[in-house]
Amino acid sequence: MTRRRFNRMTTGTGRRISRRALLGGAIATAAGLAGLSTGSGSGLLSVDKVRAQDFWGVSNIYFDQTGHHLSDDFLNAWQANGGLRTFGYPISERLDEDGREVQYFERARFELHPEHAGTQYVVLASLLGVWVTQGREDEEPFQRVDPPEGGDTPDRRYFEPTGHTLSYGFKDYWEQNGALYVFGYPISEEFPEFNRDTGEEHTVQYFERARFEWHPENQGTPYEVLLGRMGAEFAIENDIDTSPVDRSSDSIRAFPGLLDPNWSRAVRTPDGHAMGMITASSVNIRQEPSIESGLLGSTYNRHTMELHGLVAGDQVGDIPAWYRLGNNRYIAAAWMAPFVAPSPPKTYVGRWLDVNLTHFYAVAYDGGTPVYGAIITAGRDGRTPLGEFRVLRRVRSETMDSATVGIPQGHPEYYFLENVQYTQYFKDGGYAVHENYWSHPSSYGRFSSNGCVGLMEHDARFMWNFLGEGSRVHVHF
């Protein structure tokens, strides 16, 4: 292929395309792609992810790297779908372009669609891949190809709506980082193309909303496939104002933990709150986002927390931000990471519980979607039974006497426990999921029980309200 630079915003005849025409066409196309009318593709956000606003609860994040803010629905869309790794930094403020509120990123352009507020289509990524390749339809890589003989394979997939294939490393990246929601369908095959940023030729493939680039020099790292900087290229071609601005007084400076791409995979509760995980050995919970405010208690390494918002506060570990855990309960953001559920060996229809004895987490699922995760205690010496079970019976406040399961008074392991909350038996012989008030929170995440799955009181309450008699419980390593 001849190396060449090309004006991405002109037609094949050299006629410059107006941004108004592109915007209008893209909005109509995006609506169709999102499923609002006939067409291919999908919108940017799923219904669950659009509720991430309940989690962030913050109006403004400021990025020193580019001197721009990211807020509200645009922040939610950015964070819920891969963040920095997928879209890059914001390179503009919010702008009004032909009556549509938009914002530019290094690798994308977001559009706000308030007419679809409350749905997954409130934010759409512009069809930059379609836009920047207008006029190239006659080039061989952009022409439709026939389906491969023998159909799809694990290494190759054909997309009838656009007539293109997706293979090997690009296919893996597409599937693992948002797929149709984030990138859209492929609109070309793989081919070599000159990159103005690197001054080199790379194997690329265009999608409705992105350009994938293969960087073999990064083989074996997460950066073997990189996304093209189409947002920046489009902004340059259209004279978009990308000048840095001063940080607003109501904003929070972006910090490394906030940029973790795993926030897009973090478990989200049914009401949209994201779940985080403690990374320090122990962390204090305060009444206010201040190290001088009242101490409410402590939490411990690998414990999960339901996050209700992000607020500015005292600097801890060079990070001046805190997560809100509920009314008047805060924890320093420096010690929080996204909680990503360990992959279960199988999934079930309806509501069920996955108990992982390798990672010591119980994760509540609705079908294939994790909606809550809790650290557990489990039976020492292999006493917690493995297998697939169902909740047999439930007792709101139970008295547990080990004599009923063959451990009499006088035995070293005898126990008599009153007011055990939220007990859900899943196997004859006294095996249950329940509150474990007699274990100190720091002892969770290990084998310490006589066979039951122990939970913190608030976690046991969630599982009680979520599950019911007949719900599946899968216990495994």
C-alpha cells in the first residue's frame, strides 16, 4: 500500500464536508444503530450502566493532562465503557454544535441526547469511523466481502450488516473491551495504513466508532492493540477549540485510581451503585471526608463496599477525594479499587448465588449479570460442601445449636449461637449462608467456620432480600 496522508474530512472529490451535514447524518445514523429505528449497531451505554450517575454523584472531574473537565452523563459514559484506555483524555470542554451538546476525546466524540434521558441512549459515541472514511468506499479494504467458507470460527467472525470480518487479535480486543456497544461493527478489513502520529505504517481496521491499530512492538502487553486518535484528528480538521481551561472550583482532580479501566467492569448493584474493594490492610470510615472527622469504624483488605458517590476532601496518599458509602459515611479514595467479580464456572437463569472458595467471595447474580459481591468466611478442613444446591428454607433470626448436627455439649467445637440473622439453608445437615456476627471483620477471607458460608450483617441482609426459597447456590473453588 502506498503511504499517504489524506484529509479525513473530505470526500473522494476533494469537497470538504460540513460539520453540520456530518452531525445531522450521524445523529440519524446513530439513532438507527442504537435500535431506535432500523439499522445496524448499538448505542454506547447499556441500561444498567446508564445508572452509574448514582455511583459517581459528582459534577466535575478535571484532567491536568489536557486541561479539561468531564462531568455528568459524559463522565458516566466514559467511565462505564473503558475510560482512558478506550476513549483517551477529554480534549475539549462541552460544546454546542448545531444544537447538539458534544465533547471531544482523543479517540472519540460524545453526543448528549436528552430526548432519551433515562435510557441507554442518552449518550452516544459519534460514528467517527464512518465519518473519517467517507469517500473511501471504493478502496478495496472498505468493500464488502463474502462470508468465509465454513462459517464463523473461534478466530474469525463475519458481520453481515456491514459485510466485513473480524479476526484474531482485533477480534479478541473488540470482544473484551465493549464490542458492539463501544466500537460498532467493522466497516473495513485489516490493511496497512500510514499513521501521522507515529510516522510509521501499521495494520489497522476501521469500525463505525473507532480505528484499531496493531503494534507488534507491544506484543504480550495490554497495548498490543491501540485505538487510533480519531477524536483528535477530527478536532484538528474542524478547528475545534481544544485550548486548556482553568480548573473549576467545584471539580475534583483526576487521580490514578479513577482512571482504572476496570471501573467499566466493576459490579453494579440493582440501583446502579458501583462496588469497590479495599486495597489497604485496614481503612477508617469517617463521618465526613476528613481525617479529623468522627471515626465510625474500620474496614479491611479485600472487603467490598457499595459506593454512593465521589466527593472532594482531605488529601490522603496525594489524592484529595473520598467515596461516600451512604449518609455521613466516607472512605478515602486512595485505598479503593473496582471490585470485579471472579468469573463463575457457569451461570443460571434468574437470581442465584456464586460462592467462590478460592477468592472468598459470594456474588449475587441476576442471570449472567453480577449485582452484588461480599467477602465471606467458609468451612475449614473442607467442611463447606461443593456443588450446585438450592435454598431449602430460610430463618430470619435463628438459634444455632451444634448438638443438632452431631457436635454435643462438652465437645471442643460445640457452639450455641442465638439471633443469627438472615439464615438461608442450602443443604441438609445445617449448611447455610448467614450473618456471622461472632467473627471479627478482619478475619473474613479465610477458612474459619464449621461449614457454613458466613457474611457481614449488611451483606447477609442483601442476600436475604435478593434470594428466596429455590434460588440456586453454586459452591466451588
